[in-house]
Amino acid sequence: MKTFNDKNILITGGSSGIGKALITEFYKEGARNIAVVGRDEGKMKDLKSEFPEAKFTFIQADVSKPKDITKIASKIKNEWDHLDILINNAGVVSAGALDDISDEDIIAQQNINTTGLILLTKHSLPMLKKSKDAAIINVSSGLGLIGMPFYATYAATKAAVKQFSEAMRRELKDFPIHVMTVYPTATDTPMMKTASSKDMDTPELVAEKTMKGLKNEEIDVILGGEERIENNKENFKNPLAFDKKVNSMYDSMKERASKHRSM
């Protein structure tokens, strides 16, 4: 996918953080038809002043609710005859020791990060299949590649995104739909305000890497540089040995997760 000026784009969680940075990147590349899904209508409408030439469609919805997924799909069908790019970006996190996380937060992470993503993809597929050049971009996490202590539930939801993307890429082989997964590391977004993290990536960097990956038709965009890639390989080849490296980070991970909640 090389040009975006005539593309119809649907993005969840687009009013701030990585989602907003992605809108910025697509806007710079000429995209103007952008549907944004979010829970806060006011934040979405603020995008109008920053992207004056965009033809926004704002959909106030919660992707954890099946009835809202149906509403999103119906709205897109009414607005456009097809969909070119689906960006599943919405996500939440509730970190800490598993026995300290509420049942409600565990279920909500699953419903928003995984189930909602799958359902929106399902209901968007008929419109994506009408496109001559389409893409699905699923935002996972580095924790979806390497499970870390105190992020068990979140990591499980993001690992599910990885496997879902891989399966869908193979399932859609007969259609011109590119499936790509993005794995950000700690990123300076509202979602990370309650985490004790330093040296975070910027949302703009994640968006730039995502755009580059889409243009190059990559299937995985992994943030964190060569160190992250090498860690992924080491963890895959010898997870018990990698446990020792994680053990050295245990206390810092515990501190980082102690107040990390963005629901």
C-alpha cells in the first residue's frame, strides 16, 4: 500500500496517544476519510481543529460491547461503500499481581483488548473485502511477545492479538487484505501515566514505524530496537535461561506495575 489519499480508514482509540499519532501520519500521507471510534465524544471532536481537511466520522462506542460493535459496522456501511484500512488500536491495562487485580478489570481487558478487536474485525470484513487494496493493522504490545511479571492478564490479551493476526493473514490469502501487527514497547501515552516507566518511546515514533511497515508490506512492526529483537529470540529459544534475566528486573517491574491502571 503506497498511497492513502483515497482510502477509507476506521480506527479505534484514535483521540489520543498512538491512535492520534497514527491519524497524524495518515493525514500527512493524504488520507482524509477517517472514522474514529472512542468512548469520549468530546476528545474525538477535538480532532477537527487539528486536522481541518479531514472528513471525520465520529462514533461514540465501547468495543467491549457487542451491540456497539454492530453500531460501528452499521455506521461505516452507511457512510462508505467499502473500507480500506481497519486499525484496531483501542486498549486498556490493569497491572499488578494477579491476585490483586479485580475480576472486573481482568474481564474488561479481555473484552476490549481481544474480544472487541476480533468482533470489529469480523464485522468489518465484508467491507474490507470490497476494497481493491486493504489492510488490517492490529496494535499488540511487546508484552504480547514476552510475558513479564505483574502483566499476566494484559500480556495474555496482547499475545492473543498476535495469534489472531497470524491466523487471519493466512485465512485471507485469497483477498487483497494485508494484515500487520504492531508491537510497541513502553510508549509515552495517557495509558502509561500511572506506570513508573522511564525512557519511553513517543507515539509519533510508533506511528512512523507503523506507516513505514505498511508501505513495505511488513507483517510485524516491532519497537524497541535490536535489543528487543534479540530478547524475543532468546526467550523463544531458551525461556528458562531468559527467566534469569527477568528475575533481575523483578523489583523494577513490580514498582512499575504497582499503580499502573488505565481502564
